[in-house]
Amino acid sequence: MKSTSSTTLFPFLAVELVELIADSLDAEDLLELRLVCRDLQKKTFNHFARRFFSSIKTDLSEESLGRINALSQHEELRSHVQGLAFMLQNGVGRGLVWDRHSWGPLSAPMEVEAIRRLRDNLVHNLTNCRSFFIFCRYPEGHPDLSRVTITDAVAVFFALVMESHLPVSSFHLIYANRFSRTLMMDMRRLPKLLYRQPKFRLAWSNLQKLSLEQYLTLDNFGFLLELVLSAPNLKTLLLNLGSHDLAAEFMHELAETATFSQLEELALFRTVLRASDLKCLLGGIRDTMKTLTLYHVSLSPEDKWSSVLKDLGQGFAALTSISLYYLWSSASAKELLSFPGLQKAPSICEAPDHRLHMFYSENSKSPAVLGVEYSGSKMTQVLGMLQTTSIYT
């Protein structure tokens, strides 16, 4: 953003107009605008704080925790912090001394001074920071336990939650690469039966949004299932479990056991399950579910997607948004559900509050509709069209 004589008019504009201008600027231009004068600094402060400080990051290093501590002392900025992300960058926990039990987990993470300070800041200063993200973008492998890894950061997070009774509203545990291929945790590093502790259950009952992207194994099965079952007040649940038999077992246990009285959004990515379990899970939230996303989901070989679509079209009064992409007949058959007749169906999106998008295969000679997004009040009609036009390709 080059300085011109017109910038001298900016300080006299209303705050709302300045924020509209700031919203259209990239980060570098916004920073230059804020350097024009103190009036513009004041008028763009809220926008600046929301853009740069609504989510902060740490790799549990002494340096990153020091930056968070400094931010938490800033009375104006700290109120804008809503999320904290644990990121694996150049290693985890650098500059701090960590003690570990011989059997794997960190022995006393809350005795590390920088972690205690983070706890105190979350409780007393960063009081709007109640969303937490843990990202692992490449395999941890099986490193020596002398190293601190991102799974150790998971253990530190839960120690923080239980020690402070932190009312977590949103938690995202993402072990996946940029192609959404799920990775595995190193379960040696987590305390056993953590989810049975009363302090954990008390804090976890506040959770409203949960995302789990993780390759299921016999080691992490119970831990991940309990993270879901211990959150009865969820409004959003996203699961990416991997397309294998253990994922189907997980979904069966979830359908048989979970009770979600407030769930409004369900999203399943890259997983496999039986139609009966999907119907059971959906049936338990038919009065509250507003949004459903199914992406790269496979049914058992004996099941049909048409029966699922038929059930969705009956009794889901709250459902106003669906996203269906790459629905497979089974994980082994590699047959995709497509909707060839949907293009010829009468338009249902004449009203401005309706939105229908179709996603096609990359076959230029005979492109097939492999995905559908719809939002609006004619959900029953749309699901009926999907059911009658669906075939396997």
C-alpha cells in the first residue's frame, strides 16, 4: 500500500468504514495502514487483533511459551485470543527439562514452570481461549523416548485441562498430512486410562465441537472412543478414521453407545461403516442435526447407499445442509455412487435461499456427478432426487 495524499482522509472516516477497508487489505498493507497515524491504529485495532491474534501457536518450546506469556500480559490483545494450536515445527519442548516415566509418559508436566505459567494464563488472562488444536502433519515413527514429540504435547494438553478444570469448548486432534491421510499417535506417551479420571470428565463435559483425524489402531481405539463418549453436549462432531475394519468397529460402538442430545453437525471423512450403524447414529440425532457431510465414506459390501438416502429423506426436520462426495459401495469393490440423472432434474434453486452444487469426475468424455452440496428448505425433495438418480460406476 503506497502512501498517497488520499490516506490523509482515512483518519476522519468512521470506524466501520475503516474496518471495511482494512478487511480488504492483505497483511502487509494492513500493517502499513496502521503506521499512518495513531487514529488509524486505534480504528483498526480490533480488526488487527482478530486477524493476527485470534489463534496463537506453540510447540511447547521455552521461546514460544515466553511469547504467549508476553501476549497474555497485554490487556487489550489477550481478550481477542480464542484458540491455541500445538504445532510440530522444529521439534517439541525445546529449552525445557522434561522428566519421563520409564514406561513412557511424561512424569510431571505440570511441574515445569513454563507449563504452570501457561495454565495460569489460560485461567486468568486468556479467558476467551477455549478452542484447542493439536496438529501432527507427518509420522512420528518410533523415536527414542528421550525425545519430546507431538503426542507428548497431547499429554501436556490434558494435564493442563485437568489441573485447571479448563472448560474446553472446542478440541481438534489432527494427525493427518495435507492430503488428509491419517497418521498414528504414539500411545506409549499418554497416561493410561486418562479418560476415567473425574477431573477429565468434568472438564470434557463442556465440549461442544470435536474433530478427530487419526488412523485407528488397537492401541488408540479406546482412547479416541472415550473422547467422543465423554462429550455428551457436542454440537459438532468430525471423524476421519481410515477406511479399514477397525473403523467400522469404532462406528458400530459409537452408534450403539453414544447419546447426543444437542448434535447439530456430523461429518465423516475417509472411513468405513455398516449402513445399519450409520442409520442408528443418524436416527439418534434426527431432531437436532442441521448439517451432514460424508466424504470418501464406504459401506459394507452388502449395504446400499439408496437405503441411507431414503432414511435421510424421512423425519429429519432440522436438516438444511448436506455435502456428499465420493460415496463408495465398499472399501474393496471400488464402486462409486454417482447421480447421472441429476443434471436433467428440474431446478430447485430458484429461490435465493437455496444452493445446489454438483461435482463431476475428471473424465472429460463422460463426466459423472460424484458429489453434491445442497442447502435450503427443500431437503426432502433433493434427497428423493438423489435416491432415484443414484447408480454405481
